[in-house]
Amino acid sequence: MVDVKWKSKPEEHDYPAAADYLELLGEPDVVRTVVDRLREAPVIRKKAKDILRAAGLELLSADNPHVRRDLIKINNGTALSPILVVRGDFRRGVAMVIADGYHRVCAIHWADENIAIPLKIASMP
């Protein structure tokens, strides 16, 4: 098993990064509410393979420069930031959104798909 080090909470710059991405998907007032909810959410853990499935995303190649950078961090024992996600709705076929941390999820999946990743999850208003 790979030993992955994690920070206890997301870095402050992760929230604006999440907002930048979410603004492509929703109105600014909705995005502000979701980011506020992410800030308040507790950190929980979910497996890398389940996160990718719930988001409906493909596993990026280990050769992707951002994934490779995170794999190097894992190898060097550098702590990674928890990811930020927006809950989907399986009743409506709406996938979960990885608002910040897609490359980290892929890197962890390459290391071991069963590693539990710390994350904060928020629901849409």
C-alpha cells in the first residue's frame, strides 16, 4: 500500500480555484453559496475509484503533467490537499462535480485506486 500524506484541510487557494471552475457551470450567486458550503463542510474520506465513478470522469494518464506532478509529490512524501466536490443527484442522473482536485484524484488512483481521499462535499442550494 502506498503511504500518501494529506493536509488536514484544503489550502485557501483551493476555494477560489473551485469557484473559477464552478462559474463555468452555474450562476455566480449559486457558486458563492456552494463555495461557502464547501468551506463549512467537514473533511470525509472516499476511495479514489468511487470518486471518479461518481463524477463520471475518465482516469487521466499518468503522463499528464499535472497528474505526474502529484505522483512525484506522493513519492516525495509531500502532503496533498483534500479535494472539493459538489454532490450529484442519482435520482436525476446528475454526476458529482470535482470542483478542485481532479488531477490529485487521478494521481491517487494510479498509486492505488482503493486509497481513501480526504474531501469536502457540498450540495447545490
